[in-house]
Amino acid sequence: MVLPIQILLLVFLLFAISRVYLRAREGALRFGEILFWASIFALAIVGVVDPKFTNFLAVQLGIGRGVDLVLYLSIVLLFYLIFRTNVMLEDTRHEITKLVRKIALEEKKDKPHKKKKK
Amino acid sequence: MKTLIIIPAYNEASVIFTTLKELKAFLAKAYAADILVVNDGSTDATVDEAARAGVAVVTHILNRGLGGAIGTGLAYARKHKYELAVTFDADGQHEPNDIPTILEPITAGRADVVIGSRFADPSKEMPLDRKVLLRISNLLTYILFGAYTTDSLSGFRAFNKKAINGIEIKTERMEVSNELFSEIKRLKLRLSEVPIRVIYTDYSRSKGQTNTNGINIVFKLLLRLFR
């Protein structure tokens, strides 16, 4: 029997995969990123369609229930993605600083104030 | 030697003119150096006040933080082929008389970078919260960058040409003070410390490291280390 939550999750995951496909077609994602996101969503679809699959994996890893495995993996993944986002944000800040610096130095037309040595 | 005094400034309109006037008066009689104010996107009259004092000013169109401003000062020093650079706070907490002292280890050929250490002067008692923050920062600098210093957060520093040309600052905000030590280690620069005097006022305390941004600094440093 198919539960309503399974239908909702499936619709969302198919939507997510379609976004990955569209971004890939635009060239906005690198090959590794396409593979990463497609695998994540494909695995999630398998887990939604056949919840026993996650139970099977959970038992192999020494975790009781499939849903616990999904939660653990989701938390780890979220932490990692937050970390990557922070790194990207730092890189962007650094690029902005370089740009601001370049403008500041190019706009400086006056010669530095000089003092004669005594 | 061709020397540049770099003064990072963000919204320092109320004090910068006095600081620059005292600095210029000292330089006129004791040490030949140029002054550069790096206006870090101030929204007050910092630029006008600096210009009134008759010093060179470069302006960041956006506020980039202390690290960004020091980086711009060093880039300016590289561009104009300065042999020595000194970073000096705009809030008047540093003594111009200490400039020759901080440059002495470099001119004597003993150091490439000199830190003006507030901790080495027992005559001026540092507020307790500052002392604790400083100790944590020193420890962090040692753990993350392997460099031991008594004052990792000092804004009074001197660099020779090798340091000016080699140091690349990647952090934008207050964590630059710790990152400088990582650069000193990477470039195998000789580090020295000299005691300096500091004048703590309510104004200078409100402008410097706040105790609450310590956690943010630790996070940023770890992020850069593990990226």
C-alpha cells in the first residue's frame, strides 16, 4: 500500500532531480556535483519507494531502523553542506575584498604625504 | 629607509584628526615616514578628517574589516616600493614615540616582523577581560599557526620589505591578527617583540576586539584551517 507521505516525498524528489537535470543542462553544475546530487536524490527515491531497503542498509551498519539511518545521514550531510557553504561564502568575501582593494588603489591619484628627514 | 605608517580606519571621525596631528608632529621632528589612512568604507567624516590632517587616504567603497584594510595598506606599500611598513591604530591608543622602538629590530637586521606587545609593559595594567581574551587568542595562535607571541591581537606591528612583499592576508576581519602569524611561519620570517605603551580609553575599547566576537574569530580561523 502506498502512503500519502510516500507520494508527497516522491513528487518532491522527482522535482529535485528535474532541477539537477536543468542546472546540468545549463552548465551551472560540475560533473562531480551532478553525480553527487543525482545519487542523493536517487537513493532517497529508492528509500521512499521501498522503505525496507533502508532497513536492510541500517541492519548492515548496525543501526536498528532504516529511518534512523536516514536521519543520521541527513544530519551529517547537512553539517557538511553548511560547512561547504561557509567556505564558499568566505571565498566570495575574499574576492570582494580583492576587488574593493583594486578600486581603492586605482582611485588613489595623490602622491603620499612626504616629510623631510631631519 | 622609505617608511609607510598604515592606519586602518572605520568610522573614526571623532578621533582620527588628533591621532594624525600627534603622529605628524612626531614624524616631523623624529622620524621620516609617510602616512596612509585606509578608510574602510566609513559612513562618517573619517575621510574629511584625514584629508584635513593632510595625509594620503585610500578608500574602500565597502567595509571589508581590519584584515582587508591592512591588506590594502601592504598592497599600497608594495606598489610604492616602501622598505618598511608600520600598522598603527587610528583610535589614539598607540604612542608615536614607540615607532622607532618597533622599527629598531628590523633596522638592526634582527627581525623581519616586529610586534608591539602590550603584555610586555608591566607599567600599564590591562583590563582583566582583555587579558583573558588575549591569552585565549595567543593560545589559539600557537595551536593553529605554531607561533608563540605574548600579544597576538596587537595592532602595532612593523614589517620589512621581505614581509611587505611576501605576506598575503586572506582573512577579512579581526582574525587577521592571528593569521599574520601563520604568514610569518609560512614565509619563515624572523619575528621579534618589543614592549609598547597603550592608552586604554572607553573609545578605544569600544572600537577594538569585543569580547563577544571571540567565538566568531575562532570559527573563522577553524574554517580556514579545515577548508
